Amino acid sequence: MLYVFPLPGSASNPGVSANNAREIYEQIGNESMSFEAFDLAFRGWTELKDSISLDDNIISVVDFSKPSTEKRFYLIDLETKQVTYQDYVAHGKNTGSLMAEKFSNKPNSNQSSLGFYKTAETYYGKHGLSLRLDGLEKGINDKARQRAIVIHSAWYSEESFIKKHGRLGRSFGCPALPAEDYEEIIELIKGGTLLFIYFPESGYLENSSIIN
């Protein structure tokens, strides 16, 4: 359960802007989360939250600048200023091995796509409960539906896989989570929250209309 405390400048106070991203980041106090990743995610949320009716409280960040052996998925509650969940997350098999390196929006590329997504509806598929994603950036991730890029659980996203292979396994491009908490995560972020998949790729950072 999320406990609701008004965030200065949230939906009840329209003063939220990217200018106080540093203050909120410091209040969250999770030093394993990259400030740049949070700053860009917060900037995107600020830009998009009214125009596409995003949830006012939750941002999820996947930081692919970190190796897959680190817990690089962050579910951030902006009201309590906490990382509610932090977990492992796999990248696409053609994106890289230990480290993510290459990204694509193309069908059948088996690569991860960067940028901002709005979470949508859930369904039950071959991986059990899964969450559909709508890519919000044309030419960057807008083929997410066509490519069936969803959040789901996977056996290759477990810590036991890292202990055996020195890295996580890889997906066909989906941000795949370990099984233990993924249903709780999906329940919290489904139906209209912001997901940001980050990597310091100059092409993306220069061309994203949302963060520029």
C-alpha cells in the first residue's frame, strides 16, 4: 500500500518543475539511482503528466547505464519520496551482454528501446501476468505495441542466473523482471504511469523531443 502525503508542488500544488528534481532526488536518498536518470525521468513526467493524464505519484526508471548484475529498475513514489521497489531488469539479447550497448525501435531487432513509455493494460500470456507499454517517442520507441514490448517476469532475470553466468539473461527487447515482486510492481504501475528507460546515448539525448 502507498501512503499518501502531499508532495510540495504535486497535483495538489502545481509548483512541481524540473527545477526541484535535485531536491526530490536528495529526499529520496537512494544513491544507487543515477541523478541524471532521475532528472530526465522527472523532466519528462513534468512535461507529460497533464497532456497525457499520467498518474501524479509514480515514475519507474530503468537505468541501462548500469550492468545487468545491478538492481537497475526503480519504482519511485513521488509522494512518499521513496524507491518503493528496486530490482534486476533484463535488456534485449541484441542490446548487449553484461552491459546494454545498442538500442532499436525496429521489429524483430531483439533490442531494447530507450525513452518514455506510458503503462497500459495487463494481460496473461506465456510469462503470466504482463503489462503492455505504449512508447511515447516517434522513431525511438513508438513501435512498442507492434513489437510486443511488455513488462513480464523471466527466469533469466533472477539473481541465481547472475551467480551462474555472471550476468542476467536477455529478452527479445522487453524489460523483464524477477518473479518475486513483479506482480506487485505491475499492479502499482499499470494503467497510466510513466516509465523511462535510460542510457546516456547522445543520439537519444539530443533527439528526444520530450527532454529537449
